[in-house]
Amino acid sequence: MEGTRRSEIRAGLRVAIVLKEHQRTGTLTEGVVQSLLTNSPTHPHGIKVRLVGGAVGRVKKILA
């Protein structure tokens, strides 16, 4: 699943995100969503979230 629709993502969901500093390489970071930072219903590059632990990035994959 892709992370471009806000309605598919909620707190507690396990996701893979790309951090700002890893956008060029596409390195993914896995974690659990703490909060959603994007307010619009969709975003072409992925919904921005904060993971438990503080990492912020755009959702590329929904894992569970």
C-alpha cells in the first residue's frame, strides 16, 4: 500500500518512511506512527508523519 492518502494512515500503524536527508537515496526507516503532520487529504509524495521516537518523514509503504 502507498502512503499518499491521509485516510489510510492513523496513529499506531506500522509504516516505512523516507526521511528528508534520505530523499535522494530513498533509504526507508520503519516505525510506528505517533502523529500525522500533513493536513490535506492526499499528497503525491506521501503523507508526512512523526514516528514514535521523533523521526519525521513521508510515508512510502504501509506495513501493517
